[in-house]
Amino acid sequence: MLNIVLFGKPGSGKGTQANFLKDKYNLVHISTGDVFRKNIKNQTELGLKAEAYTQNGELVPDDVTVLMLENEIKQNLPCKGFIFDGFPRTLYQADEMNKILFKYKMKLSAIVALDVDDDLLTDRLLKRGLISGRSDDQSREKILTRLNEYRNKTEPLIEYYSKINRFHSVSGVGEIHEISLRLLDLVESVK
Ligand code: C5P
Ligand code: MG
């Protein structure tokens, strides 16, 4: 199996590149944010739990997110592998993910961060907000909350994964296809 965690700040291009990798390697793309948005739209039990957090740009409580992730994995097995886009976002989520992976006899092939600086991200997100319709893309305040959540809760994962030598970073600045090529090189080297 090829299991990749795509890591990076909001707006760094995780979704776009996950789509590329999914097609290239025939993987299942799990976007935690998309799953939340779908559930919120359908007002499911999960959606109701997540709604207030996502609308404010805050992270949904770990227990809710972890359960959701395991469900997504279970539903899609067997498969050639997964791209995890937006998970894990906390150390707790990373620990729980290890347990889930062990349970399903899976391993992570690589954790790849798309590296983009904050000013460029804010521009990208505000622009995306015009077409995505996402309320959390439309206000500077919510974007700032998301970047702060990332800094406080998600960034510690870089050290966590560096310790087990699974962490890689590629520049997420440039043309989409250039960034895809950077990722392709990297995935080929860990495959
Ligand atoms: O990844 P994306 O930017 O689409 O996520 C949108 C929102 O979903 C986040 O701002 C957060 O509220 C929620 N989320 C979360 N925990 C995750 C992934 C997403 O709380 N692991
Ligand atoms: Mg996304």
C-alpha cells in the first residue's frame, strides 16, 4: 500500500495535490475538511457536532475527528492506499492514527508538507473564498484563527514525524504542475 499524509497550512494546496496523487497512484483521497463539510450540509449527527468549530476556523474535538477518520478508512478498505488530506492535525490525532493503522495492518509511506508562507496563504484563501463559497475562507479573522490553530496544534507534528524519519517538505509555491512534479519525485523515492 501507498499511504501518504499531506500536511500543510490551510491554502497550501493539499486538496489540489491530493487529487493529482490520487489519480496518479489510484489512491483513496480522504479530506477531513470535505467530510466535515458534507456532513454539515446534510446535518448529520457528525455534522452537527462539527459545525460551530469549522465555521469559526477552529479544530473539531479530537475524539469526533478520530472516529470519523476510522470510519472513512474502514469504508474504503481494501484499496491501494490512502491520501490523508487534513489529518492528523494534532499530536493526539497522530497517536490515534498509529493505533488505527496498526489495527488495519497499514503503514505510512511518507508525510509530506507543502510549504507556503502566511501572506501568500491569506491571499490564496481570500481568492478561493470568492469561488469556494466557504465561510471560513471569506474573513481575514477566520483565516487568522486557522493559521493560529495550525501553529499551536499542528506544527508540533513536524518534530513528531521527523523523529521517525518520515517527514518531508516540498515547496508549495509555483505552478500547480510544478508542485505536482516535486511531489511525484518524492513519492517515487519512498515507494
Ligand atoms: O482541511 P480543511 O481546511 O478543509 O478543513 C476545514 C476545517 O475542518 C478546519 O478549519 C477545521 O475546522 C476542520 N478540521 C478539523 N480537524 C481536522 C481537519 C479539519 O477540525 N483534522
Ligand atoms: Mg482542503
